[in-house]
Amino acid sequence: MRTDRATYHLHLEPEWYRVVLVGLLFLVTLLIIYWPSFTGEWHYDDYYNILENKNVQIESLDAKSLRKSLYLGDPEHGGHLSRPLAYFSFAINYYFGKKQVVGYHIVNFAINLSASIFLYLFIQHTLNLPLLRLKFGSVSHPVALLAAFIWAIHPIHVTAVTYIVQRMASLAGLFYIFTLYSYARGRTTESSLGKWAWLAAAALSALLALATKQNSAMIPLSLFFYEWILVQGVGRLSLKKTLAFGFPALATLALIGWFSLNPETFLGSYAKIRPYTPLERVLTQPRVIWQYLSLLFYPTQSRLTLLHDIDFSTSLVSPWTTLPAMISLVLIFIGALFWGARRQPLAAYCIIFFLINHAIEGSFLNLELIYEHRNYLPSMMLFILPAILVVRAIGYFSYAQRLQRGLLSGLALFFSVIGHTTYGYNSIFSNDRLMWADNIAKSPGLSIPYNNYGSRLWEQGLFEKALESYTRAKVQDRYFNLIQKGMVHYNIGLYYSLVANDPETALGYFETALAIAPNNRKIRLEYEKSRGHSGDFIIRIGGSEK
């Protein structure tokens, strides 16, 4: 008599003491490799989103202050909700610790630790699903532990954990993986009450993920493929069951995710902000995905940095790697969906999960081309397959203890190297000036690292060296956000205004900066000071203040 895979329930959870031991292992290991991060300084977008954001700088926990923290801009005068839960968490941090970085880092660390534990639980549960249990159930614990451990200590995630503002990525990742885990528990729990309690938890967690970062809008698609490939098993009948079971909830979440995206992200002017067009961004992203994969499987410290320099694709053949990168990813996705899903469902799901969760930030949206923190979520399933190979290999050579010990020693060495790389990357991120100097060494063609390095020199009173760095940024003239070019001219203008006492030269730089970034208040203020009055300023920008 045939047993329906989707309703076949088992006790799938590891013993509580095993979860505690896994949690302790993760805690101790992550404390060691992330220790330099706890005193890490503010960086880059931290300033705009936290240090200069009055909405999150609350002095009380009254309803008005908390409501204001959810918005970008004045909620009464054109402000809009954008990643409200992330900003709310920054506001709570600010209330208790003001601008002291340690509290923010502790929260980020706790988020990463929690995500790692839930990733272990999700993988262990998944490997014990009826469809996979016969093949992977006996090794579900070591595979889940190894896969989650590699993910947790991977150095590519430093920018999602140590870079404070990227709590947006890590917190969304935590809610995302908890959504998947809750859904999996709900689909395999015997009691009706337990089933709906877990599914309700999944729905709530999905909403929290969407309130943290918009790329969580892919949750419905991840759940659909999970249900169809791993719970039901691929087939026409199972597809109908999957759609019937999950369509209402998935459609609701998809709509919420769609409307949570800021229309400005779609409609924002590329011409004013980007040196590339929407089409050129789409053409570039397959090459970016392959670069991500190379960083995930070859994560040397010499290749990891905050701002990567990459040539954007202007056509299918420029650069020549554009078309091969695009074709190969399409073939991999199609192969996973139509061949792998039937024959190797676990491998297929891991591949599909990685690709679809890069889809939003890898599309035509008005975003920067490449950031390491964008891999925090998509890479969660990526190390399951290597973990299976390692565990199988260790088990296979059980008859040869010397060889088995050699494999275990190699694995320990691998962990040591990865952990050392993560520790070193955190050490670089602990100091803003050091981080930008490192970024210059790794991406010498970009302008912004020179500009921001110059700003750190300026803060230390090294004005001549700061000018050298600003000038280098101006000469490089390579930006992925054209508005930033205005800040380079602004900083050089400050030097001539405050240090060289050359107001005429300073005015020229402020004028250029204002033409590039007309809405920047700091630039406007310095321009007005240089002019000596505001009348000419108003005429110069078109007859009206903006």
C-alpha cells in the first residue's frame, strides 16, 4: 500500500542535548573568530542609516518615537517605510547604547549565531523527510552540523555581520531560515494543533523577514520548490497538490513582498545615479554570480573586500565572458529543475535556492552591482552537498583508520584556515581607516575607497595626505554611484576653503559638487558660505530651492 510522502510523519528532530552542544560549538567558535568585531568602528552606509538618521536616535520608548524609527524621512511629510524592522532594531540599540558600537555588534553577533543554529535544525530536519530519509537520515546530524558550521564561519559573511548596517541582510536571513524551518516542521508534525502553530509561526516570520529586507519576497518561491521537490516529490499530481496546498498563502506573501519594494527602486533614474543602464546591469549579473561562487569556494583574504571593482557588461560579447556566464547559469537552473529535481532532489533544491535568492538583487533594479553580504541568504544551502561528500568519505574509509584520521586532520586544517581568514577579515573591519586602505589595495581602480580613506586621514588632522587621497579619487573617476563623485569635489573644496585659504578654488569645487549632487545639504551649505549669500545660489540651480 502506497504511503503519501506529504502526510508521512516521523519524529525528525535531534535530541535536545545535541542541539545544545551544537549551539555551544557555534557560540565558542564564532566568539573566537568574530572577537575583533565587537570594537569595530562605523563604516560607510552606517553613517547615513544610523549616525545621521535622526529617526532611529530615540531618547524614549514612547509610541511616537518608535513609530518614527520605522520610517526613512519624516513620516508626516513624505517619509516612507523602508526595511522598518531593521531600523526599529537600530533605534532600540541607540536608545540603550547611543553611538557606542559594542551594543550593535553584540546584536549582530546574536543574529548570526541564531541563524546558524536554525540552519542546522532546518538541514537536519530536511534530510529526514520521507523522500530523503532512507538516503540521508543516518548522516543527517553530521551533514547538517558540517554544512551549517562552514556557512557560519565563512569569511564572506563578515560584511553581513561586522558591518553594522548590514544587519538588514543578516536579520532578514534569520527570519527567512526560521520561516523555512517552521514550514518544514508544520508539514511533518502529526498533531493538527502543532501543524497550524508551526505554519502560523512560518507566516509571521515571513512577514518579519519582509519588514527587514525586500529580498525576502522570494520566500514564497523557496517554499514552493521545497514543497514540490522535497516534500511531495516531483510529478504532475504532486504539482497540483503543492499548488492547492500552498497557493493562497504563497500568493498573499508574494503580493506583500511585491508591494514592500520601494517603487523608487524600480523607477529611480539610472542616468543620474548609475554609469550603467538597467539592461547592462542584467547582463553583468551572471558574471557577478560566478564571482560570488568563486568567493564562496575560494575565500582567500586577498579577494575579500567591501567594494569590488567589476567591469559591467555592455553587450552579450563585451566582455566575452558575459554570454558564457549567462548561458551556463540558465542551463544549470534548467537542469536542476527538469532533471535534477527528479533524480537528485536535494542537489536540485540547493542549486535552485541559491539562484532564485539572488534573483531580486541580481535583476535590473537600481542597485550597486556587487556586494559580498548579498550571499548571506542565498548561500545557506550551498554547503550541504560538499558536507555530504565529506561525511560519506569519512564513513567510507572507516576500515582504514589512518586514512580516516588523515581526512579528519584535513578537515580540521580547513576549518582553521577558514576561521583564520574570517578572524583576519574582522580585524581589518575593526578599523575604518585600515579597511579603506585594504580596499584600495584590492580595488585600486575605484574612487570611493580613496575618498573615504582621505576622510579618515582628515579626521586625524593629516590634511595634506587627505588631499592626496581625494585627488587620487578625482583622477580615478570611477564610480558605481555617480552622486558620490560630488562628495569627492566637496572634500577637495573643504581643503581649499579651510586649510589652503583659497576661497576661489574652493568655490569652483563646491560648484562642481553641487551640479553633481544638487540635493546634498552639506554641499549646498558650503556653496552658500563660499558665495557669501544665497541669492546667486538659488538662481544657479534653476530658480527654486530643492
